[in-house]
Amino acid sequence: MFGNYLIGLREGLEASLVVCILIAYLVKTGRRDALRPIWIGIGIAVGIALAFGAALEFGSQELTFEAQELLGGSLSILAVVLVTWMVFWMRRTARHLKAELHGKLDAALRMGTGALVATAFLAVGREGLETALFVWASVRASSDGSYAPLIGVVLGLLTAVLLGWLFYRGALKINLAKFFTWTGGMLVVVAAGVLAYGVHDLQEARFIGGLENKAFDISATIPPDSWYGTLLKGVFNFQPNPTVVQITVWALYLIPTLVIFLAPVGSGTSERVAKQKATETDEKAEAGADRAGTSG
């Protein structure tokens, strides 16, 4: 349940911050007349995200077992790809998100109502579709027949809405860059579990082999129906009897992704800039030497 709460909180807070930035900018600049198109765009985005989630849930029930597993595994892997891109993008742009949205909003204000609706829809819609897909994949991976995973997601979303409102009212201030770094790191761990479960789905669909080749089986030590087994599955999508392919994919994704994600932001850029400056210095020195040789 905690893993799904984290997804709802992390994804929902991004959308809440986007909404708060758009609304606050219009209010502060005296453009309250533009609030209606913004809310229309937000409403359309939320509606499409909910419809997308419903289509995933109910549409897959009409398929055969193998088709369900193939679809579920493929969408789980796609969800991991999208959420990985999202956490890296947000970590890099968190400090400049407000300025970027203000620029887009200024351009939309000059273009008219339709552009305002489109701006709000695009700003929130991407988050909504990503959230719907990743939540569906995560709930499917951790679901044990109860409503706990879905409850966790809903509680996370409600917390995100509350935090967004507090940000808007100025009652809460936190370092967003650090917040998104830590929650992003935890989300990578959750994504690794979703990825492993997606691979297992593809194995059950006979799309990938090795279903019978288990890496280990500790079901007797950590029973899946025990409270600690349920806790581990809810937080990390832990499986007591994973296949060799699942463990391999899990490790190959989690370890390098966490290392890169937790590396200091801009370290690679700083290194490239330093190399570029060094190259320019060398070129200037060579050019000076050539001029000196020519004059001599």
C-alpha cells in the first residue's frame, strides 16, 4: 500500500504544482477572466486520464489469459520507461518549472481562449496519462484481491491535492528539488518491482522463456499471505519465488538507474563545460604559437 501511496503522492503533487502555478500567475497578473479556460483544460485532462485508466482495467478483462498477461506485461514495461523519464526530467527542471509554465501561459494569453484550454490540458494531461498507466501497472502488480493498493493511490492523490492547496496559500514551503529527488529515488525502487512483475507477465504469456527457472524460493520463510510478506509486496512488489530473468532485469534496471539518478545534478554538464574550455584554451594557445612562428 505504501508503494501505491507514494505513486499517488509523487505523481499527484506534480499535477497539483502545475495547477497552482497556472492559477497563481493568472490571479497575480489580474487575469481572472482566463481562469475558466484553464479549469476547462484541467477538467478535460482529468477526464481523459480517468477514462484511460478505466479502459485499461475493463478492456483487459475481455481478453484471454495469455493476451491479458502480454498486454499487462507490455504496459508495465512502458509505464516504467515513462516514469523513469519523468523522475529524471522533474529532477532536472524542478527549479525552472515555474518560469517555463509562465512563459507558455503568456504565449497562450496572447493567442486566446482555445490556447489557454490547450495549455492547461497539455500541462496536466501528460501527468494524468502517465499516472493512470503507472498506477494501473502498480496496482495490478501488487494487488492481492483487496482494495488496499487502490486506497493507497487515492490517499496519495488526496495528500497531493492538500499539499498543492497549502503551497498555493503560502502555508507550506519545502525544497522541491530535494523532495523530488528523494521521492523520485523511492519511485525508482517501486518501478523496479513493477518492471520485474511485467517481465513475469510476459513469461506467463510465453513471450519470454524461463518461467520454470526460479532464482530462489523462500515462500516458506516469507509466506506471501503473512503480514510481512504483504508489506514487502506492497512496498517493493517483492516476490518470494522470482525467476532468474526477473531478478536479472530487476538488478540491471535498479542499480544503474539509482546510481545515475542520485549523482549530483549537473556533474556531467560541468565536466563537459570544463573539457570544452580546456579545448578552447588549447586551440587559442596553438593559434598564438602559429602567429608567433609566422611573425618570426
